[in-house]
Amino acid sequence: MIKNILLIFTVVSFFSNKNDNEILNKTITNLNLLKAIEYNLVISDYIKEQNTNKIDSTYCYFDFSSIDTLIGTKYQFKYLNNDENVFNGKQKFIIDNEKEMVLYDNKPTKRGVIGATSLNPSIFTLKKVLPKLITDATTLITRTNDSLINNVECYQFKIVMSGKYIDLGGAFKKSNNENIESLDYHLFISKKTYLPVQFGIILKNNGGYQMSTFNDLKEIAPKNDSLLSLERAPKGFIKNTFSDYFKGMRTKNNDKIGINAPDWILPMIQGDSLQLSKIDNKLILLEFWFPYCKGCVLAVPDLNKIQEKYKNDGLLIYGIEFTKASEKELAEYIEKQKIEIPTLYMGNKVSKDYGIYAAPTFVLIDKNGKIVYNSAGLNIDKLIEKIEDNLPD
């Protein structure tokens, strides 16, 4: 399937560093000239071992003429299910059609605004990051084979960052994670417009990739403010602030402390299945998670250590993947992330029974089957305290 995304010419052209720099600098100039744009973002996630290619598509709009000082742009993302994610320069809001709900923030933080799905990566990201990349002494940018992307002739550049990766909004972050060293960024620039056509990563160790393609990118007139206004949200939808919503969810979860944990039967990646009520006289820690969740990845080493430390004291730990990832996909991901705790999957209904609204979420169940701890996010000190307070005699 990879050949459908990247069609490489058989003839390799060699250019001087000067010409390469001219291409990149012209791209930076053209990006900075953009005022308001729209494009169709297609994200292709290819796993070589399984020969699977997941594709997702989103309509993206940016207004770089915004006087907003938080991130310097307005945006609107429309997903295939017609949900929306909007920042209008003052407010951030999302429209969830399935739940008939609107969540909004009248005083959004920068991190909250740049954390939107479809913003990373995006044309906005490249406007921010490309000038940094070409001036960073530890980043190696090399011109590779010219390419054809959706019938658009492109220059291709490989970008190797030593011990760093591109984080939200085009920021650089340092990392000692060995997985960071196993990837190369690739940027494809139109020979006609000198604007990005595709950007993403290729895994050096297995040939998989995740690529974002900016289809039908064009400049348009800035949208009227009314089209990005919270007021146009469906009238019958429930409106709530992000803070009140998540506060309510935390309160709802705290209300579960002391109640009997809902029973379940789930299949295990390691084989067979497991039923909660069949586990006797054990303290059970459940982690609700999904692949590529950053908080979940960061929690892996701590959970491995906790399991090793308390496994002979009556503690069992299980990860419950609660999206719709396949068994094969999860097995490959678990091995890559070095997850040592047993993993259960097909946990979507279970997550709803437990009121899960974020990942990772940790639920501690005592030997009598009652919930004694519930936390969205890993508070390692508090979690260990609760584990030690509730270990079976």
C-alpha cells in the first residue's frame, strides 16, 4: 500500500546545499504569505508487519490574519461524522453531534488550543517548525528522491532530529525514548507552489509510516466571524464549559468510590478471557488506555515497576484498551512500547460502565470487589499510597 502514497522517481537528481536551502526558504516565505486557507487533511497510518493502512480525513480551515495573540491563527476542523473543533481567536469549542453536546472555553489556554486533533501536524505546524528546523544545528536535513504525490511533482526532504521530536504547535521537545530515534520526518514540497503537500514520519526499523497529506490546499477569503461563532451551534444541544464538564465527570467518578465494581468478561491479548468476579482475594488495578495516548505511553515504565514490586503481595494489574483497536494491532503496539502488564481489549462498553472520560484512567478495586480509588491521569505517589493501604492480608 505504501506505493499508493509515495511514488518515487527512479532517477535521482543531485542539488547543492544552496539550491536545497533556496527551496526550503522559498517554502517558508510562501507559508508566511498565506492569509486564509482550506484543505482536506488525509492521515495515512501504515503498519508494515500487518499490511494495514488506516486512513482518516478532515476538513481544515486556518485564518492566519487573525489578531489573536495566543497562537496567531483561527481554525475550524470538520470531521467525517460532522463533529467540529473550532478556535475563533477568543473562544475554543467543540460540537459533538452524537452526544448532542457543545463544550466551550471562553478563556482557553495555549496548550488547550494547540492540542486540537488535526492541528498536529498541519500547515500551521509547518509554518512554526520549518524556520526552526533549518537553523537548528542538531537537525540534519537532506534532499532525497523527487516524488509524485497525487499527481503533484514534489521535492522530498528527510529530516533527522537528534534526541528531539516535534510536539504540539511545532515546538521541539527533548526525549530519551529510543522510539524517537527510530523515526525520520519527511517533507514533500510542491515544485509548482513551493507549499507543503505531505509531511510525516517513516519508521526506520520497520518501514511503517504516518503521513499527513494536504489535499486541495487553496487560499480563500477569511470566513465571516459568524461562521466560527459559538452561537451557530445547534440550539437543542447541551452547552457546558470544558472545566465544568470534566469537573462533573471527576465528581461522577469519585461517587463510585465504595461501590461494587461493575463485572465484566473481556478477551486478553495473551489469550483466553478474564472475568472480574472470578478473581478472588486480590487487589486489582485497572488502567483504561488506548494506543498512542501520550499519557498512557508515559505511564508504561511506572506500571511495569509497580507490577514487579507488588506482584507477590496480592496485586494484579490489567490494561483495558477501550477503543476499537484490533488484536493484531495491539499485540504489535504492546511489544513496541514494552508493556508488561496483561492487556484486555474490546473494552468500550466496560469503559462506559466505569464512567471513563479520559486516558489513562486508573481504577483500584479491593479484595472485596469495591472501588477504592479512581483517577484520570497518573498520580504515582497517590496511587502507590492507595495500593499499599489496600493490599490483601
